[in-house]
Amino acid sequence: MKSGYRKSTIAILLFGLFALSIYGQNNNVLNHITAKKNNVNISKGGNVLIDIDILLNGADISSNRQLVLTPVIKGANNRVELPPVVVNGKKRARLYKRSLSLSGKRDNSYSVINANKKTLSTKIPYKTSVSYEPWMKKASVYLIEDLCGCGGAGEEYATLLIANGIDYAAFKGDFAPSVNFIIPQKEEIKKRDESGDAYIIFETAKWNILPELDNNSRELGKIRNSLQYVREESTTQITSVSIKAYASPEASYDLNLNLSEKRANALSDYVRNLYNIPAGILTAKGMGEAWSDLERAVSADSRIEHKSEVLRIIRSSSAYDEKERQLKGIAGGGPWNYMLHNLFPRLRRSDYRIEYTVPHYSVEKGKELLKSKPNMLSLEEMYQIAYTYEEGSRPFNDVFLQAVKSFPDDKIANLNAATANILAGNIPEAKEILVQYESDPDAWNSLGLVYMYQNNFQQAQYYLEKARDRGVNSAKENLRSLEKIKEQYKTYLRDKAEFEYK
């Protein structure tokens, strides 16, 4: 009798542990679900607009389980369930499809996702609208997460708040922006370069290139990849390859200068022999000890002791060998030994620069290079490519956004990218660029548009009038649109006040 009781007790305990384990796993699934509110508001047309992203961040959806995610608008005494998102495990997906087929019912889900892998990470864009009812004015929006169909019971069910209250929609002016892109000048000779640094390890006081030593193979690969990038496009012509080698400040300055020269020449010979670079375009130079790099490294390192004294010596006008002697004497050599092991290795680098020219390309060839080697194109060529597409279309805008990546410091590339961002609806990105050029007349029309989109009518008028006075026809059209938008805004304020009064 006691034996049977003991076995029953053990069985109950084991079942309880199993149940807790299952609940823990399922609860873990719900912990991996979040939602981002893009827009939840009441529109003038009498609808509640719901625009959210449901994010599954490594959710564990086993083969036999089903996760149902249902957005809900909930007030004090009312609620409306919106179409759910259904996530099925691998086996459950087949059952789900079969049950729909047998029942003949229509699937009213917003979307159905099949989790082919046990762990699912994905973003589910969710946009819908429902007719507005007065009780929704003080309602909130939730996401019901149901992993078991238990309707609110147990650990497998959770409620996530998305929007605490529903606001009246923000004002959005109805207008077509009039933009102008700047035509770049043609490059007569298209000069380009690829450059970088490689940290080649040498044996002490030697300059032989040993590819198998430490990370040398990877560092030499940097130079190889840069050369390959240039040479695999047959239309390029390499005009020069330069190598500069630096040393760290151990031993005498003269010795390190000589060592850096020998290492630069050794790397130059290695590159020439390996890649058949003509001797006349390949140069090498030893730069000696890299004291300026050491100063930057010390300034950025929070762990070095007696930093102020170390920096004072480095920045002094003393001879290099005297600086070395003084640094070794600080605090019994502690800071020197720290630099020797942690900072000096990064000073022994070799800079390389590959200069080359490229010809002018046809639009067809330019489109090919835009995907693989956009830096070989000129801004003018990119402009010509863009205008093979409809102005404002995604391919059109993408060309200008790529152009600013290739020419990040070019004013025309930046201003055209800002204008493309306006057409694409990326107003914050456009403004971030344009505020850097707010005193430049070429930016004023686009700045006016940005402020129009942000409902800052005073600033919009200020910049558009400045652009108009400079003869920009687009600004004249935008000023006419601005007057219409001001009237739209007055109507919006009346409608909003009426809504809030009810």
C-alpha cells in the first residue's frame, strides 16, 4: 500500500515538473513577441487606422503548435477583435490547411505564416482599419497572444499593450512636391583610388615577408582584394601603387627608420612579384616611428597609467630617442611595458594606395557597374542612369541614394540624395542632410518642402521665398501649394476641435 502511494506521489510530482516545463517553454515563446506601433489613430474619414509591426524574435514554434496573434481595440465596456495573424508549426500547418478544405469556410485571418523552422524570427507588417464608434475615443489597442487556444487561461496566453488611447490623426497636407535635381558636371578624367592599411608581422629586426606568420595571410589579403577589385574590371588602368611602412619606437630612431624602409621595399617587391605590377608605377617609402599614431592611441586608451605624463613627453619637442628614454623611466617602466605590448603592435603598419583611372561608361554599362562597382561611375553618369527611370520611382530614387554613398563629401550628391529622400517620403533623412546646407541657395527649395511636410509653415515659406527670389521655378509652385495647405490645416483644426468636443 505504501509502495503504491509512493509511486503515485512520484508520478504526480513528475507530471507537475513536466507541466511546469511545458508552461515555461510556452511562456518563453510569448516573451519573444513584441509589437511596434507605427500609427494608431482616428482618421477624418471615420475610421480607426491600425499600422503596427508584429515582431517574432526567435520564438520557439514547435511542429504541432499554433500561435494566434489578435489585435484588439478595447474600451471600458466594448471591444473589437481585428483579423488575427496565425503562425503554424510544420505539422500544424498541414492540419490547418486540411481543416479549412474540409469545412469549406473562408479563412478570415489577416495572414497565415508557416514556421518551417522551430525558431522563428520575422517582422509581420499589419495594417487595417475599422469603422469608428464613439466609445473608441477612449479605447486602447492590445495584441492578444494565444499559443494554446485557451482564451485567457494559463501561461500560454498573454496581452500586450500597443497603444494606450487612440489619438486623432495628425495633419498631413495633400500636395505634390515640385523638386529640382542638380545636374553634376562631367569628369574629364575619372581618377579613383583604393586604399587601406595592413598590419604585417615581421620577425624581430627582420623584413622578410612571411605570409604564414600570425595574421599575415589575412593582412596581405587586404592588398590582394583591393587590387582584385580594380583589376577585375578590364576597363581600368592602374596609374600608381604606393606603400608606406611605419615602425614602433623601440631602439634608436635611425635604426627604426632604416627598418621601416627595408620593410616597405620588401612589401613592394612582394606585391610586384605576385601581381605583376610594373616597376615604374610602384613606390615604397619607410616612414620611421609612428609617434603621431602613438599619441592618438594613448589619448584613446583609458587603461594606461600616468596618461598625462606620457602624453606630455610624446608631445614635447625633445628628440625621439630622448622621448623614448623618458617614457621608459615613468613609474618604473610600467606605462612603457603596457604600451609595448598593447599599443606598439598597431603602430607597425603598412599603408597602401592604388590609384587608377576609368573611362566614361554608357548607360547600359553604368547600370551594371552600379550594382557591383558604383565608385567607378561619376555623379554625372549616375544622374543619366537615374533619368532612365520615372522621376520619383523607387529605382530613380535609389540611384541618388547610392550616389551619396559613393561620394559622401560631395555637395551635389548630398543635395540630390536629400531631394530623392523627399520623393521617397523619408523626410527626417532629407532634413538631416539639408540642415548642413541651410545657407546654400541650392538647398532652399528642398528645405522648404521638408518644413511643409513637417507642418512648419513659417519656415517653409521663408526658404521657399528665398529660393523663388533666386529664380527657382519649383519654389513658385511649392509656394502655391503652401497656400492651399494652410487652408487645409484650418479645416483640419476645426474638424479636430469638433471631434474632441463630442
